Amino acid sequence: MSGVLPPVAPDAVEPLPGPVRRLVKARRSSGSRVTGTVVLLLVAAVTVVPITLLLLNSLNVADPGDPAAYGLDNWRQAFANGAMWESAWNTLRLGVPRVLLGMVIATVISWLIARTDIPGGKVIEVFLWFSFFIPSLSMTLGWILLLDPANGVVNQVIRTVPGLGDITQGPLNIYSYWGIIWTHLTATTVPIMVILLVPAFRRMSRSMEEAAQISGASRLRTLVSITVPMMRPAIIAATLLSFVYSLKTFEIELLLGTPIGLNVYSTQIYNWLQSSPPQFGTATALGSVFIPILIMLAIMQRFAVRSRSYVTVGAHTYNDEPIRLGRIRRWVIAGVLWLYAVITVVLPLGAIVLGSFMRRFGFFQLTNPFTTEHWSALFHDNLFASSVRNTLVIGLIATLVGVLVYFVISFVIVRSELPTRGGVDVMAWLPAAVPGMLLGLGLLWVYLGTPLRTVLYGNLFGLIIALVISHMATGTQQLKAAILQVSPDLDRAARICGATPVRAYTYVLFPLLGPSVAAAGVLTFHSAVSDVSTVVLLSSNDSRPLSILLLEYSTSGVLEQASVLGVLISALTVGVALLSRALGGRRLRASKPGRRIRVTRGTPPSPLPAMKAGASSEDSSLTRTGS
Amino acid sequence: MSGPPTDTVRQKLPQAFQQTYGTKLDYIGTSGKDNAARLQSERQAGIYSQDVFVGGADTMANTYHAQNWIAPLTGVLTPAELETKAWRGGTVPFVDADKSILSISRYVTVPIVVNTDQVDPKEITTWKDLLDPKWKGKIATIDPRSPGGAIYNVGMFQAAPGYGDDFVKRLYKDQSPVLITDSRQGTDDLAKGKYPIALGLGQLDVDTAVDDGLPIQVVMPDLLQTTSGFGFLAVSDKPPHPNAAKLLAQWLACPDGNKAWNDAYGSISTRADVEPPSDLPDWQVPQDGKDYFDANSWEFLTKGVKDATELIKSLIGSN
């Protein structure tokens, strides 16, 4: 463990003679190299191998069924195709503005929810969770129902306003550049960033903000000069992950961009995979273009956060009272936030629920436009019960395994002194660099190429592993940003008091990371139950989850049942999110003041109330996280 | 077996088979492309997971048959099912010379659909009416470069006297049609008035929309084509359950099983003794003596589709 854990209380060690110190250092360094290599190889085995197989196959230019022949034709074809450059440009012109806009909106909302006394902040947070957990396909259908230029509900209401003239289309149009950006902002970009940023803001000590305000800084200056810079790792991680999400989701562009001839990176890959014969090589070549870009971003992220300390949970007393915005101002700001939540969450959600009861989605003009037959048909589908069962098994196990794996990787990256931790960090990003369909194809080849194929292929176990790998970048970055905020001094203090490493982490580190671990678990669960592209080639009749059932409804044109299923999947995920939030919060509040840590090696027993989250600032010498 | 993801097929077909034989049928509903990718990877690893395939023409001819993944059905079907008089037209509807692909459905495809609020259906009597400048930029068509039957229209124009490549250019390039990929969405958009005219829409989507009372109508022009849609049957060359494969293939070719398939799929049987579902419009039933472009002919599937795709890509670019 010498390579994984930092040395405990080095000052307490009696100085050793120089040659002995060099020998100890050399042995420790050798151990670190071995441990580091093992960790690196383990992460590489699950991330690099499938992507390497994809890259190798992108060089295979033989016709299907013929012996393999290697060349650069697929790459030439991809780069010579004007559609590729157009889709790359569309990806950037849609992705960059929405991520920057989303970053500003999400940072402000997260700060307001986590750090101020606005009324109903937690409810707004739950609303934003809900909007993220609704499948993108359903959310897009909801916005189409509202903003379709011909018969969108909102457009029909606007057209009743006198003075607009006799217009039959618009004035709002969801099938447009800004329509796509709007849908992304409300369905993915802002909600995921809020989910990632709120726990980070809550974990932040107010001491530095207080110091700034005592020194005369205004609230705005404190936010800009102290709060946001301290949140830099979390904001960068959230922005990058949001960008990656926006690259991978393609349902929004498929529904809204295709009618106006707007293709992006993911829809172009989809087109090539769906062409006849499927152009796997060309699609992989395009998919591979983003691997170096993402690696570069990962390296830049490491540089951006390594020069400073971002510890916001340290061994100092602080006041965790929320920032007071003022009696009137808090209600005004809350009103604006509530309006935002109603427009971006309640309206489309209402449209989705309404749509699930419509005989034909979006057509109010039918005789008897409403029906419950789609709900009835779903519950009577002979695959529904088994799909729910499979989804629950996949979701729960993938969440438990995923959070554990992501935590270990994040811990190694942030806390260890392993020489390979930088490589581990970059490799953990890799699964995010390729679209899910290609990652699924790479994993299919890995599964079928190993002796464990009967265990991995076509059953739930293989799907769970695939989903844990697919979500690795998000989970790891989320937990990495959280661990960066917690001072190692806290668990080191417990070690000095004689606690075993496990006990120190259980009673000190884990409670402090509770909300972030809960958020990581919720996102992993959401990803596991809603991911379609990664699992579409790996699932079988016996392992079909609800997400594949949703795909089958969507591709066979049964949008109404797809809508019903979308409502059920999001309700399931929000239920788990609320449970997780309650458990994460309880973990923070569950301190038992009289409990003592077990003492080893003759260290005098010492009570640990101060180490537990939830201790009041008056009796604590340690910082408490918000909850 | 693998087959289309159509939910009625996915639910009704296994149920009917189980009711007949008491044997559970594992049905994998997936697109032909996804299934081909899965099969190719499995076979490279020596895994053979599917007994029977039901699917579309392109995947069946250019992937399953081209890679020798399917076996002749003459060794699988019973003499009763190989009886010529049991089938419409007096021949067993094998598609290929090896007799490994059997057409178990055949219907007239949806030609032109118009929004009746914007277009008088009587205005369009031939495909050439679509070349009127007033329709420029207002016709939606399923992208003929994407998989599916939209490319068959191009092949039909190429083969028809008085049409040819020049008509293809004038319709698909000069008229600047809007290329769409989703038939259900295209049908809804047509009904909402986003486009006045749409080509290449799926039969099930149009039928459902018409049943729902939406303001759309199918127009019958001068050229029509027939297809089997997803109604092609084949058996794996290395079925993991050989007896079950035989039983299932025989059932899908016999009157009861064939009727179960066509009722679930909403299509018309190629068997002479299976009546078309009563709720299907008459125009979908191929009429004896009428001349249709046969989109199922082996020559067209293996060569014509490729030629048509090359032509369309040369006109509007690759996707």
C-alpha cells in the first residue's frame, strides 16, 4: 500500500541515517512503480483494449466476409468526405456556445441553491435532476409538442395574441439551430452541471468568502474572485463532462436537426453505421478523431488544476450559515429561478406526461385525442416485466460496482503518489471519447475474443461491465473533483490518532464525500438504466433492459408507448435519486457523538465527534460539509 | 430468431408459436444492420446464436446470402410448403437461385402521400407531376441513401420507360427535396403541413395516420412497385437448434404460421390460401395482370440497388 497511501505523519518518524533513508526511498519507489504499473494495466485493460480493437478494425479495408487486409482507405474516405467536415463544424458551433452558456447558468444556479438562503432551492434542485433523468428522446418529444412551428402548444397560444397577424407557423421553431441549443440546455447541459456542481459548492468552507467580505469585498466580487476560482476543478470537470455528454447524445440532433439538414458528429457516425453495407471503418475513423482531442482536454485539465490547492474542506472552524441575500431580493431571485424551473422542466415534463395519454402524440385536433391505451399496452407487453427486472438488476449492480471502481481510480489519481497516476487519469477519460455504439462494438469484440465469453456475452454481467466502463469518465471526474476538495490532513489526523486506514476513511473521508458519492451513484444509475447505444449489440432476449425496449418502440414508430416508457424510466431514476439523496444526507447527519474510534498501538483513546460530519461548528475543530 | 423490431410482431409472433407448439420462441427484434454486426462478430468467434432470420431484402441478400450464412430452404420445408399451387402466381416465391430466401409477404408499397389541406390529390396522377416548379423544395422523401426501401423508387424510375436517370436527376436534385430519415416523424410532419408531399413513407405509419383521421391521402401514380418489406425468411447454415429451426421455418411458411406473421406485421401473404387482413386498404393488395416494378428480384437486389445508390450519390452527394 505504500504506493497508494501517502506517508502518515512523516514528522513523527525519527530521522534515519542518510544511506538507510535512500534505501527506504528506493524500495518505496520500486513498490510504487510496481503498484502503479498494475493499476495502469488494470485501467488500460478495460479502456484501452476495446478502443485499440476499434482502431485496428478501422484499418481493415477488406469487404465483409473476406480475410482481413489493412490500409488507410477508411481514414482517407472519412477525411475526404465533405459531410465529415460539415458535421464536425456543426458539432463545434452547436457544442461550444451551449456549453459556455450552460456553464454560466449552471454555476449561478448551483451557487444560489447551495450557498444562499433562497426559498425552495432544494426543490428546484430536484426539478433539475428530474429534467436530466428524463430520456433525451422523451424530452425532445416534449419540446416538439410545445414548440412545433405548426401546432406546438406554445406557438398556438402566442398566435392568439392580437397584433401578430394571420400567421400559421411559428413564431417559435424547435427545428432550428437555437431550438437544438435550447433543448440541449434544458435536457442535458444545465441539469448535469448543476448535479455536479451543487455538492461541490455545498462542500466548500465559507471561511474564505467570509475573509473576503470582512476585507470589504462585495458579494459579487467574492463570488467572482473567491468562490468561482476555488470551484475551478469542479467547474472544469463539469464543463468537460457536459461537453462530452453533448457530443455523445444524438437523439436531439436526430429529431430536430435532420429535418433541417443539420448533421453533427454523432448523427454522421450513426448514418455511416446504418448505411448499406455498414461503414464501420469510416465511422470508427471519424469516432477516433475525438480521442486525441479528449486526451488533450484531459491533460489540459490536469495542468489547470495542479498548480494550486483546491482544498475547501480543511481543519478549520467555519460558519456554515447560508449567505443572506436580503428579505426582498431572495424572493425576487427565487421567483426568477422558479420561473426558469417551470419553463425548462415543468412545461416539457407536463407535455411528455400529456403526450403519453394522447392517442397520437402531438395531435390535439383528433376526435377523442386522449386515451389510456398506451399505458395499458405497455403494462401488457410480454417483455415489460422482465425488462423492469433486468433494468433494476443492471442499475443497482452497475451503480455499486461503478461507484467503487470510480472511487478507487479517483483516489489513486488524487491522493496517491504513484508515478503512473497521470496515465490512469487520461485512460479513465478514454471511454468518453468514442460514441456508445462504437464502444459497444469494441466491447463485443473483446467479450467474444476472451475465454470468458460465455460469462460476458449476452447476459446481464456483460452489460453491467460495459455500462461501468462507458460511464467511467463521468464517475471518475466527478469523484476526483470531490476528493480534491477534502484536505488529506483530516484522515491523516485520524491515522495519527491510531485509526486503521479503513476506519479513518469510513469515519472521516466517506462522510465528507457523502453527497458527491451519492450524486455519482445517481448519475451511474441513470446512465445504466437509460444507455441504449453501448448495450444494443450486447443485450440478448434474456438480458433486455427497458432502454432497449424504449429503442424498439421508437424505431418501430410507436412514439406514444415510447413516451410512456420514458415517463416510467425517469420516475424510476428520480425515485433512486431521492433515495440516494436521503441516504447521502443521512450519512452526513448520522454522527453519534459518544462514539469513539478504536485505538491501536497504544495511542490514548480520543473521541471523534469533531471528525464526523454534522458536528456543530461550536464544538468542532474540523470543518463540516454542508448537507 | 431475429426479426424486425415492430412491436406487434415482437409480441404476437412468439405468442402464436408457443400456443401452437408449446415451445418458447426467443425473438430478437433489431435492425438488420445491428443484427448483421452482431452475427459477424459472433461468427468470427465461432458462436452461432440464431436459428432463423426474418428481415429486409438488402440485409438478407447482400449480407446473409453474400456471406453464406444461410442454407437452402429446400432441405428444410416440407413438400406441402414447396407445392407451387400453394403460392400466389403459381410459383414458390424464392428470391435467389439457391432457394435460401423465401418471400413470405408481398404488398404494393406506399407511392406518394399528400397533405389534403394543401394538395388536391387529383392534381397528381403521374410521378412526372412532381416536377412542377411549384413543388420545388416542398417534397419530403426518406433519404434514398439510407437503408430501406426509399432507394427502390430510384431503381423503379431507372427501369421505367420514359423516366430513366434524367427523371431521377430532375426529381432528386433539381426539385431539391427535403431528405428525412424517420418515417413516423415524416408522416406526422406531413399531416402537420410541414411538407405538402412525401415519398418513401412506411406502410404501417401511413395506415395508422389515415386510421387516426389525419389529413393525408395516398395518391396512386402511373408506376407502382411491390416488395416484401421485412417479409423474407431464411435459416442459418449452422443453426444452434437444428430441429427447432426446421419447425419454425416450416411454421412461418405454412398457412397458420404465415397468417400469424402477416397479421402481426400488417402485411399480405404470398400464400394463395391466406387472405389479406381485412383492415388493409385494397390498393396494397397486388392485382393479377397489373404491371408492378418488382423490388424483390434478385438482379435488382444484388445489382440494381447498388447502381441506383451510386446514381443518387453522384447527384446529391454521399451521406
